[in-house]
Amino acid sequence: MRLDRFLTSQNAATRREAKELCRAGLVRVNGEPVRDASMNIDPAADMVLLRGVPVEFKEHLYVMLNKPQGVICATEDGRHQTVLDLVPPELYRRGMAPAGRLDIDTEGFVLLTDDGDFAHRMLSPKHHVPKTYQAVLEHPISSEEIKVFCGGIVLSDGTKCLPAQCRIVQEGDNPLAEVVLYEGKYHQIKRMFEAVGNHVERLKRIKIGGLELDPNLLPGECREMLHKECGLILGSNLSQK
Ligand code: URA
């Protein structure tokens, strides 16, 4: 990989800055100053220092966002703020996109990455990555509804859902249920509850695979995910990469 491309891909400099920094002798590769930004390096093996500070090589970035209501899961939109607008420049990568969508009024865990292969494995029903949601409901949930969800509910338009898990978290005035899905159909949880005569008042995704949304992230905040957290999302599948 060209040195200037390496520096831009790691958010260390713009292409132009990379050229100037090299010319000024501020970039070293394996200890030697390199004045030609077009030089090829091996990002996995070579040690690049910028102003004496190592530039760590990360092939991809994985970001955990606590999506607030009113923001859409898209890379651009003329009317609404998008999840990418909430990613600070130092965590942004070219090609970054949300892995899957939450509705505009759904809150919670959205993963953004420039690793299309990872996103595909996280979303494909074939890989069975569970997504866990908390739903505030209009009516208390019955054990009959739970049974129907477990068996794979058929929605009003005839769409057949995969078996899901459902448990009651809170009864009373603001009934709260936790639902685990292994797929992501359009408005799925809202339509599942509509199909049994209930209504979702508020929805939040709290977990993807074995990884919970970081409780320290306020709505609208995000942070980089650790390698082991990516592993918790895909489970044992990560080691196959
Ligand atoms: N199910 C829904 O109805 N909406 C979402 O955003 C996610 C799951």
C-alpha cells in the first residue's frame, strides 16, 4: 500500500498533508525518514512513525452507536440527520455504513463499520446472530402471545417469521417485553405485536449477539469497539475470518 494512502486510510492525514509531512521528514518507516509519499509499504509488517508517534494499522473500524430517536439508519439523507452524522471524524472511515437498520423512532445499538464482510455475517439469518430488543407495549403481554412468537408468527400480510424469543420484563401500567430476533424484516417487532392485537409504544435495541449496548453511551454517543467485542457479536464465527 502507498504510504500516503496508508496515512489517509488510518485518519492520520489527508493525502496532501501526507505528501507535505513526508517532504518535511516527519514520517519514518522502520526508523528511516521517507520523503516520497508514494513509496509502498506493508501496513501489517512495517512500523510507521508520524512526528515520532506510531501510526497503528487497523484494517477496519467498528463503532458502537446509541442511536437516538429521530435519526435514520442511512449513509445520507436530504431531510433527516443520519447515523453517520453522529460519528466523529476520528472514528469515520471511507465506506462506513450502518450494519442493518433501525426505524427512525427506534433507539439503541447500531453498529457502523467499513467491513462489509463482517456486516453481512452479522445480518444474514444463516449466521443466527441474535438481536435483542426491549419493547414498551400498550397492553400487557399474554403467555399466548409469547407462544405464538416462539413458534414463528405469521404477520397480517402472510409473511412468516422465524421463531423468536420473548419474555416479560415488567407487568403493570407500562408493560415491557424483551424480544430476541434472528432476522430483520421491515418493522418486524411492531408488526409482530400488531399481529397479536398489541402495539409497540417504544422500542430499543439493547444487544447484538452476545454484546450489550454500553450503558455509558448516552443517546447520540458512540465509541470504537474492541476486537473482543466484535468476537462477542459473531460468536465463534470470528475465528473463521
Ligand atoms: N423491529 C421494528 O419494528 N423496528 C425496528 O427498528 C427494529 C425491529
